[in-house]
Amino acid sequence: MTYQQFLSGVPAQRRYWARSHVGWARMAHAEPNAGHRAVAELERAGALHGLVTQNVDGLHQAAGSRAVVDLHGRIDGVVCVGCGQRTSRATLQARLAALNPGFVAAAGDAVEAAPDGDAELAAVDGFELAWCTGCGGVLKPDVVFFGESVPRDRVAEAYAMVDAAGVLLVAGSSLTVMSGLRFVRHAHRHGIPVVIVNRGPTRGDDLADVRVDGGCSEVLTTIARACA
């Protein structure tokens, strides 16, 4: 769903939040994998000085990473489109559960999970929305939707990390969108070596000094062990 679609009215917002309400009940229990843990180990070893992630799940922090720029925001936060008030996703989940008792159970375990923590639902009619407790405005996840711009201060922080890097390591991204590719282009222009670890080709392959075709968990764990 694009930002413009989300703001188009209650039907789109009901569709988003109904799906998210079901999906969050599962996503909230997600655990970091070996790749997340390896990145945190590299930071503790002093081999990695900053992390820019396009993921919105907060699993890097859960694994122990500290110097993290959440480029596209965090799905565990909620922001009011009107007044900017921020609250936790857990708080909203409780409010939605009170407004829609039994909705998650009725969806069942067979519902297919979709990207960014929502779920594929055939029907959302009757789902009650929660509104901002401050101004009564529309609530959205505190993430950057397609069609929405990444906050400038966040982009500046990410560029500063790249500028301070001896090497830019890209792990587990196809660099399909410019949001991530721009940092690879920036590093290349400024003579900062680029290392890409990913299964399959990426849009930044022609700018890479080293290209490793492999899974992040396996490759990063090997590197972390070598740096320990």
C-alpha cells in the first residue's frame, strides 16, 4: 500500500490496520537470526562502526546492535498523521484488540503472512479503527511507505556513517530501490570500497569492489568469527 492509498480514506486504513492487527500478533514474537547476531558481534569486535538498515522489524537492535539508523522507520512504533504524536505498536495492539474482540482468533492460523508484519485477509468489514488519543487524527505505522520521503535528518545520519567508513558493506539487499542504492553510489564516488554480500544480483554490482554471492547468515557469521 502506498502512502497516498493509505491516506485516501477509512476503507484503505481499515484494510491496512485489520491486516496489521492479525500480522502483528505473530511478528511481535519474531527472533533475530544468525545474520542479525553476526552483525552485532562485528560491532562489539570493533569491525563495524555503524549500521543502516532498510528493515523495519527492530531485530538488529534485539540482536544487540547499537549504532543503528532505521532508514525506513520501525514497525513497532505508531505516529499520528495529524499531530505527530508517537505511541508504541503494543499500545495500539491492545486498543485494537479491545475494539475488535476475537478478530485475531477468527482469522485463524492458516492466514498467509505478508511483508512488514501484516497478513492476507479476505474480509475486513466491520473492523473498528483506533484514532489518535491526542487529536483524533489518523494513525499510521511509524515507517516510510512507498510514495513517502525518508526524513532528511535520518538520511544525513546515514550519509555520515558512510563517510566515516573505511569500507561500505552491503548485506542482504538487492538495492532495488534508490533509498539504499544511493549510499553505494555515494561511497563509490568518494573512493570508499564497496563489498556486497547477497544471494543473486543487485543493482550495485557494477560499483562493488568485492561481490560475494551467498547468504548473509553464513557469510557474516564466518566474518564475525574471523574478527573475534
